[in-house]
Amino acid sequence: MKTLRLLLVAVALMAAPASFAQLKGFGFGPYAELAFPTGDFGKFQSTGYGGGLAIDIKLPLKLGITASAGVLHFPTKEAGASVTGFPVRAGIRYRFSVLYAGVEAGSAPLTKNMGSPLLLAPAIGVRVSVLDVKAKYETWFQKEEKGGNLGFFGLVAALKF
């Protein structure tokens, strides 16, 4: 009897991703990101890169909620410290058709005792089938003694199943 229960649980767990994929209002998957630092941040850091996992859920009235968690690394241009953050974001988006506009907020804990700045990221994007591509401007707000605000333009490509 235990074997039968374990077999049923295993089959249910294997079928769950396929059943979620059939929900047109739900998308979950990996993303890759390129980040181009601006202002003083751009003077010392090179183009950033990273990735993570993202989810979006469609709501009525062409609205949707989003969430993501990942890592973003900015190498240093010269002798100095690179910057690595672990952004966790949640947001809302409005769908025009395949085009959408949205904003995300959250926190980005940084390495090397640089703190955990709050972040804000307005974006515009396109979602076609499982491909989601967006452009954004993200700011990490932190105290001046921790280096001040860090801003960058970002390009994000995600596969959402």
C-alpha cells in the first residue's frame, strides 16, 4: 500500500509542471540579464550580467503580478571591487497586447558588506509565447557611505513555461 501511495505521489509531482504549463495565466522559468551601469556607478563598473528565476501571473483587466530572484555581477573596470547583488523583486504589469509596461520593487543584498539597498525598476517589454524580453532602468537606493545609489539600464530575456 505504501508503494502505491509513493508511486501516486511521484506521478503527481511529475505531472504538476505539465499541468501548470497549460495554465495560460501562469509563467515560470529562467532569465538572463545584461546591465549597463550609469552615472558614477558606470565610471567604476563594467557591464553587468546575471540570471535567475522569474514568475508572472495574469490577473483580470490586463494586469499581472511578477516576481523574480537572481544574481547580478558587475566586474570592476580598474583596480577595485566588483559589485555582486542578489536582487529579489516583486511587481505589477499592464498588458497592452504582446507589449506590456510594468514596475518592480524589492531589495538587492550586496556582497562585501555593501548593504541591502531597496530597488525600483520601471520596464517595458514584449511577451510572445514562452519568450519574454524587456528593457528597464533599475536603481538600487543605498546610503551615501555605502557608495550611494547604483543605477543601470537592463535587458532581460526570459523563458516562461
